[in-house]
Amino acid sequence: MLCLYCAPIMSACVVPIPMLYALLRSFLFLLPAELSHDLGLKGLRLAHRCGLGALLRYEIPALPTTAFGLQFANPVGLAAGLDKNADYLDALGALGFGFVEVGTVTPKPQPGNARPRLFRLKAERALINRMGFNNKGVDHLVEQLKRRSWRGIVGVNIGKNLTTKVEDAAQDYLICLRKVYAYADYIVVNLSSPNTPGLRSLQFGEPLQALLTLLQQEQVALSQVQQRHVPLLLKIAPDLSDEEVTSIAATVRKVGLAGVIATNTTLSRTGVETSAYCGEAGGLSGAPLTRASTAVVQKLAAALAGSMPVVGVGGIMQGADAVDKVAAGAALVQMYSGFIYRGPALIRDAVLALQQTRNG
Ligand SMILES: Cc1cc2nc3c(=O)[nH]c(=O)nc-3n(C[C@H](O)[C@H](O)[C@H](O)COP(=O)(O)O)c2cc1C
């Protein structure tokens, strides 16, 4: 609803959306990355609450897509990590995403790593982050989900607390799974953040099989009790050998997961060697990740042989990158860094490009 004071501003506003976003971006990009991230999200939520969200929103064509038994208005989603606590869900959803993934959430609130922990590599259209799962805890996220008014598809990405030993990680995933199950459309087991020590080791062999089996069994039990099927997905890293991708694919098939999200950020610094931030620890995302992530989508999709959908994420900076992910075998795509650099225009570009491909 448009508030009393904002309606006149909106009707008087003749600045086209791309120019408005460019103006906002040039202001926000003057600030340190994490501060501009927080201010940008708070501003977006305020605009949405005042009924001014339309100033930042493009007309997004419908491109209905079905995956893991869910109906998506379009196949372009927001990747995990931007809205860790579901504090901005309604405002983000209203921009036209086909789905929004919130989290990573952990059982207990935790502050994450010391700041600065987010770096903007402008020339490379990239980000490096070592946030370390900063979040307000699963109970807060659940309260936010109960209050949401956006009716699009919402995924919840779950993780473990820093203080929980890797050997005990299953308990943290179980706590989150049980708490979010009634409020999520799908749930993602995140084993691929490079910023929680030891987490990525759970992506392999026996530890992966044991953890996923436990969680999938719990999913089946919850779906029976709650009479609601909430698909369980796994999110993987891009820094995997071909053999590792094949082995993960075999495990998720055996366990009977609903899908896989590929990929998280990379530890590689290829493409950003000349940046002042190249030496910063953390995961690299954005343009330098595009090809590596698409290659993982391709290998994974081939290994899964159509047994379950793949969600392609990593370096989608323009419509063509989304098309490449789908050509590589993705059923859905997600974006994070590209959205920071290009704003809501990228949602429209991706949906339009995918629509064109679908129409042949
Ligand atoms: C600042 C930042 C925080 C992130 N936090 C999370 C997270 O909490 N959980 C997660 O699964 N992925 C997280 N990611 C990874 C993104 O969801 C995405 O997989 C990755 O950035 C690659 O996509 P992109 O190139 O479009 O950014 C984060 C990425 C960034 C840049």
C-alpha cells in the first residue's frame, strides 16, 4: 500500500528505473561494502513498506517453471546469503524474483567473522567475503517467515554454528531442519561455505552419505507428520575435481535428495590477481566465477542424468550467463553478486533471455 506521504513523491518521480538504480549504486559504492549492503537492504525495505517499491521494480514476464514439485513464477532466484535472516524477504520478493533463498541460518545466533569481511572488487565485478554465517539464529528466521506476505517460493539454507564441532554438525542441521520445515518451500543443506572451518570436508565420502541420509530420513518423517513435502537440496562448492562431483552426484542419488545447488563461492583467485583485495581470505564470487561454476553445473547435470534438478549459481552477470547455466543443465538459476552490481535490471535480463531461449 502506498503511504500518504510517498504517493506524491512517486507520482512526481520521472527518473527511469535504470538511472535511479545507477544513482543509488554510485552513492552506495562510495561506502564500505558491508555498510552499503545493510543500507541498501534497509532502504529497499523502507521503500517497499511505503509503497515506493515500484520505483525499483521492472516488469518481469511470467516464465512458469516446475522443479522439485514446486511451481515457480520464473526460474530466476536470489541466492543465499543476501538476506540471512529473512528480514527483507517481502521487499526482495517484490522485485520479481521467482524464488528467494534466505539463510544461511544456524541453530544459535552468531556474530560471524571480524570486520572488514566483505570486499568489492569493482574492476573485476566480483566480491570476496568471509562473513562466517553471521545470523540471528533459526528462531528469529522462523518468526520472520511466519510474518511474510510475499507468496513466492522461499528456500531456507541451513548450516552449523562455528562453535559446533564438524563431527557434531548433524545435530545443528537437524535442529534447523525441524524448526524451519513448516515454513519453507524447500530446504538447502549448505556444506560449501569456505568460511566455516572444516565445513567443506563434509561434502565427501562417508561423512556426506551419513549426514544426508540422516537429514533425508528426518525429511520423510516430517513430511508424514506435517502432511507437507518440503524438498531437501544440497549446495556444493565450485572447487571440486571431476571425480568429487561424480561421487557427490552418486551419493545424492542414493540418498534420494530432491536437487543440488551449484555453486557457492570459490577459493580460487583466478581473474583477480591484480586486485588490491586478491590476498583477502574468503570466497570469491561474481564474474570471475562464471565459467568455473557453469562447468560444475555441466559435470553435475551429466552425472545426475536427469534424476534431479540442478540449480545453477555463480557469476550470473547478464542474461546470457543465465542461459549458459540452463544450457549446461540447470533447471533454475540464482544470483547474488550480479544483483549487487546490476540491481533489479539483472532479474529482468535473465528472465527475458531465458524466455527467448524457451521460445526458440
Ligand atoms: C557476501 C556473501 C555472502 C554469502 N553468504 C552465503 C550464505 O550464507 N550461504 C550460502 O549458501 N551462500 C552464500 N553466499 C554464496 C552465494 O549464495 C552464491 O552461491 C555465490 O556468491 C555465487 O553466486 P554469485 O557469483 O552470483 O554471487 C554468499 C555470497 C556472498 C557474496
